[in-house]
Amino acid sequence: MEILSNLALGFGVALSPLTLILAVVGCFLGTIIGALPGLGPSNGVAILIPITFTLGLDATAALVLLTSVYYGAMYGGRISSILLNIPGDEPAMMTTLDGYPMAKAGRAGDALVISGVASFVGALLATLALAMVAPYLARIAYKFGPAEYFALYALAFATLGGMASNNQAKAALASFIGLAIALIGLDNNSGFYRFTGGNLHLADGVDFLVAIVGLFAVSEVFVFIETHGKASAVGVKLGKVTVPWAEMWSTRWTMLRCSAVGFVAGVLPGAGASLGSFMTYMMEKGIAGDKGGFGTGVAKGVAAPEAGNNAAAGGALVPMLTLGVPGSGTTAVLLAVLMTLNITPGPTLFADRPEVVWGLIASLLIANFVLLAMNVPMVKIFVKVLMVPPAILLPGVTMISFVGIYSLSGSYFDLVLMIVFGVMGYVFRKMDIPTVPVILGILLGYQMENNLRHAMTLSDGDWTYLFASPIAAVLWIAAAVGFIAPMFLRGVLKRPQAPESAIED
Amino acid sequence: MSRKLEPAEYVWEDSMKFTALKALGTSAVIALVTTSSAWAAECIAPANPGGGWDFTCRQVGKLLYDLQLVDQPVQVTNMAGAGGGLAYSYVVNERNTDPDLIVAASSATTTRLAQKAFGDATADQVRFVGAIGADPGVIVVAKDSPFQSLGDMVEAIKADPGSVAFAGGSAAGGFDHMKPLQIMKAAGFTDIGSIKYIGVDGGADAITQTVGGFTQAMTGDMSEIVGFIQSGEVRALAVLTEDRVPGFEDIPTAREQGYDVIAVNWRGFYVPKGISDDEFNAWAEKIQAVADSAEWKETMTANGLAPFTKVGGDFQSWVDQVVADTEALSKEIGVIQ
């Protein structure tokens, strides 16, 4: 019952006309920011920080606005993934795999509706979980040391092979290229710079946002120019948007499973939404098996990553609020805002400032319903933004990519690097090498290496330390299963009547 | 902003000229905004949002405006890269004469300059204009740790250097890494290289690792541990200041436990080298005014900062001394040649 009175307190704070307006405005802006390639939740929130100060908003109002933008961007990212094959932000990367094939098959509307509902389910469940178990769940972070994190990242990579089913060697090559890029920059364990060529711009390594915009958006421009738009993703038509009830109902377990997994991935600091959407997609692909048709444009293929990444977005708020450890780039920005407002997140926040915490949770719940309305019945408004003629859209996408990347570091160097990635993406597409593993390598490689080396420092180089704890052991077993199972299952599942229906009903 | 919109009010008097005047009014507003941005102050935080430099820029920037020391909200620019090196070389090379620019700095800035971690850059390429507070260095253990005092820990390390691993928020060789090394050196321990240290992403992460039992101690700043001290999950063995910190009187200093180590992470600013002495002094006065304000004192208490105000020429000469000392120490412990 305590939770109900807390929620009542929260809604009392959140249900003022001002905060409601801010939630609607934030959701709208967030969805647009998310839908535009190059602008993701972290730039979106960072751009709006000065506005909250200029408006003189108090702590709760500022948080409502910024978290609405955060959730909105997580919803919006899928729109350009589905329509353009360009992820609007990095967690929406996995949504391109099935969303775009669906759009090409003339089912863009179905993909948008199903992924929108999946986003809603993921975000709603995560917010409820945040409300109920946040203080206890924070303890999970204490159970994860270097060995456990290394095993977690190993699990992510072990399932990679199953992703590019046509050629695993190419997927492996791509992930090694990503890992190699991740080595660039300051080596945290010796304090020396590696592979920077003395260039200060490379001292912190390659930002994965630069890589993702280059590999997806800029390479799309090259392909468009080469084929005069024929082979390009741009120009998918969206007909009447109807709700595919039966198909959506068939994804219900996918949405629930992925919400749970995504939430836990979000709670772990350093894993975040991208890992959440990746792991949920690979998990559902594994459960469905070859018969599931993942990658060819199936409803579960868009429901899984969207439920996963939106749940992870909620999960990432847990370590931020309870430990002061940001679980993702965007929560790092939110953390900064909290500190500026003289609220110090940490173990005592729930007790010290209940009105802030519960006001936030209540406004997240409100934002979710607003977003569901905007992203399902009203999705056409946002689609219009992306549905202008290619001759206008592509220069626009290019411009926003440049502006978005420039806003990250304010240096021209990242722009040059983005073009280099664009060329690389173009060559990879010609050679049929998947680009998603490159991004994952860059995204996870740095943390994976750091955690391995920390583990080796702590254990004096004893390799068994990596397998010593129960959590690590379970993760390693999951990794081994994830790596080996697809090889055997492929043979087994060729038989008719795969066990899929058992899971379904 | 509303004051600048006045030209548009004329439109009600003569509806015929509505469009033309509205356009005029709009362009006047744009012109005003454009010109005013030239004298609006900017604060560069050489890191992503969320860290100490970002905090310094945003808090002090807000107070500069609230106290009417500047007439526009201070624009905060995050310029992450090379642990502050990117912003440093940017200021030196491209903004060297900009009088409206301040850049957040801390002990990490001078440590890296002393260790030549910013390429060829040296500390005399900018002017250090003021410090407004200091984050005292702390050594922290989990609540169930067997170490009751700094002495217990020092003895354990002396007996078996591998038995105690430290987690901190800076890379190897950084400021957090130096603190335990300085303590062990003060205790007469010479095999500095055998002390285990892992550099994680920030102080809160370092605490999580320590509370989780993966490392035996955390080395960091007071601001990073306040919430965890209050919730009782960690105990501070020592604070590395001259005197005990107000508000945290029950934490003993390292000095009173017999290890004469002072390590505070000051928070302050540098400005471009090429500005005039008047402009430099004007910034020094503004920073002094922020430091003296009641609002800033509140912010410091809430965030575990201890008073530490040095501005202008005083601060510059203090920084010069710190850089020289750090360089000598870094050579001694082998972080640089």
C-alpha cells in the first residue's frame, strides 16, 4: 500500500497543468528528435538543458520535460529505422533488421503500429518496475564486477554469429573490425594513448554515434547517388495505417519477455539500451529459430528490439537514481541536470526527495500514454517529416547528421571521421558485410577490454577468476549455448513442426 | 527576452503595416540576439555532461547569472576529449584572445599538464583565474571491511601488497591513482608499482565495485561518496585535507593518523592567455563574488565541497607550484620519465 500512497504523491506533483503541457511538448519534441538520424536521446536532452534553465523550471518540471524527451526519442528512433533503414538513434539499430523489410513489402504501417505498441509495453512495464523495485534492484549492480561484466559482453558477442545467417564469417570479420576500432584511444589501465597517431581528437577513441551515422546515414546517401535512387531505401510509401490486431496479439509473449530482459540490461550500468535491444532481438531470434523468419520482415522482429530498448531506457534510470551511476549516455546527461538542480542521486534520494522521485515516475507513466497516442494513431504526423521527396529528404538527413555529430564534440574531426565511416559503410554494403556488428564492436569493445584487464589485475592474472562467481558462470553457459545452439538447432529445426508453436500458445 | 519584442507591439496601431512591421520586429529581435550573443559569456566543460567539470560550469554559470554578474545566461559548451586535452588545445589555438570565455578546470587538469598528457601543451599557455572550492580526497572502504583506520590498511599493504586493490574514477596515473600511492610513500613503502589499481568510469562506479567486494578500497573525492556515507554503505578511512571537513567532522584526516598527505581536487577555471590584465581581473572578481555568495556555500555543503577560494594572481602562482610538485612526484613514482 505504501507504493500507492507514493504514487498518489507523485501524481499530485505531476498532474499540474504546467507539467502536463511540458510532458506533451517533451514527448512531441522527443519523438521528432528520435526520428531524425544523427539526433538521439542524449543530444536531444543536452540541447534542451539550457531551455529548462532559461524557463526557470523547478526540479520536477525540468525532469518531466527532459525525461519526456528521453522516452519520446526512444519511441521515435524506430520511425526512420523502419522507413529509411537508417536508425534514428543507436538503440533503434536492431529495428532496421525486420522493420525495413516489412516497409519494403508494403507493411510500413503495420511495422510502425506493432513497434509503437511494443515500445509502450516495454516502457510501461519498466516504469512500473522502476516504481516498485528500484531501491532493491539497485543491489544488482553490486553483484557485477569485472568478471561478470566481461562474461556479459562475451554473451553479446557469442550470439552475433546467429545474426548474419547467410555468412557468419563476414559477421565475425565485421565485429573484429569494430573491436579493433574500439582499441583506439586512452588505455585506462596504463594511462597511455594507443593508435591515436598523436591526434588529440582520437584520444578518447571513436564515438559510436559518429560510426553509426556514417555507416547508416552517409552510406545511404552514397548508394542513393550511385543508383539514382533505385536501390535506395528512401521513398517507401506508407498507406493507410490500420492496427493488425491478430499479428500484434501473436507477439504478446515476445513483448513481455523482451521487456523483462531489456529492463535488466538497462539496470546494469554500462550495458544500456543498445545492448538491451540487441540481446532481446537475438533471444527472440533464437527462440523462433530458422522458421521464425527473423530478418525477412516479421512482426516479432520489430516488437522484440523496441520492447527491449524502451524497457532498458526505464531500467537505466534505476542505477542513476539509486546509485548515481548512469546506465547510458542519456542518463549521464540527466544525472548532470539533477546535480545542477541540487539533487544528488544516490542511495538516499528515495528517502530524501520523495516528491522528485515519485513525481518523475508519475510523469513517466503519463508520458507513456501520451507517446502511445502520438506514435500509433497520430504516427502519420511524424512520418510526414520523413516522407518528403528524396531530393529534399536526403540533403536534409545529411545536414542533420552533420549538425548532430558536430554538436557532440564541436570538432570538424568527427565530421571527417563520419564521412570515412560513410565510405566504409558503402564498401561493406557492396561486399554484403553486415554493419551492425561493427557498431557493437565499437560500442562494447572498450568496456569488454577494460573489464577483462581489471579482472586480470584483481586476480593477479588468474584466468579462473573469470568463471569463479555463480553469475559469471551462468553468463558463460548462456554464451556457450548462444554460440553453439544455432549450429545444432539449424539441423534440428529443418524438421517440420518445430517446437515454436509450443512456445506460442 | 520579452523586452526585445517591443517593436512588434506597434503592429496593433496600424493593421495595414502589420506584415511589414512584424517582419521588421522579427529581424530586430534576430539582430539583437545575434549581437548580444557576442558578449554573452561561455563556459567550456571539457567533458561530457555529468562529470565534475560540467557541474562546475553549470553551477557557477547559473550563479553568475542569478547574481547578475553577467547579463545573459552563461552558455555551457561540453567539449569532451583527451581528458580535457581537446578543449585545452582548442582554447590555446583558436580562442586565445576571447575575453568572454572561461573553462572549467580541476586538479586533473594540472596533473595531466604536469604529466604531458595533453600532447605538447604546457600549463603556461593559459591563465588560471580562480578556484571556488575543493573536493577533498578520500579513501573509502565498504562498511564490513576489516580496516578500521588508515593504519590498518597501510599495514596490510605492507604485509601483502596484492591483498588490497583500489578502484578509482581516473585512468592509471591519474589523480585518484596518485592518492593511495602518496599515502604509501608517506608510510615509507617503496614498492609503489605493486599496488593494485583499477580505473573505472567515475567515482560512483568505483564505489559500486568496492561495496560489491571486487576491490577492497575506493580512492576518490568527497562529493562522490556523500550519498553512500549517509546511507551507511561505506566508511571513509581518511580525508586528505589539512583539517577535518565541515559537515563531516567524524572523518579523520590522513595527517592526524600520521600520514602527511594533502590531496584536494580543486574546482575552478582557466581563461585564454591572450586576454588583458583588466579582463583577467574582472573574471577573478566575478569568481570571488560567486565564492562569497550564500547560494554557492549552500551548493558546496550539499555536494561535499570544502571551502577553497583562490583567485587572480594568487591562484596562478599556487597552480604553478602544484604543477612543479606534481611533475616531480610523477617522475619519482615512475608515471613519467
